Amino acid sequence: MSQNPNEQSADPIENIVRTAPVVIPALGALLIFLLAFIATFMA
């Protein structure tokens, strides 16, 4: 099994790592918004 080093590997973890710096803060902001909405709704 010889691999060509010029070929792009279709690694799903590599795709997740590439999008993590955008997705994690967006999900954090959504979570904070939902928690604040629930807190004001319950008050």
C-alpha cells in the first residue's frame, strides 16, 4: 500500500478541526443567549 503524498486525504476529523474555531464560539454564543432568554422568561 503506497500512498501518494500529493493526494488530499479525506479525513473527517481534519474537516472538524478546520471548522472548530468558527463553530465552537457560535455555539457558545447561542448557549449564552438561550440561558439568558430562559432566565428572563422565568423571572
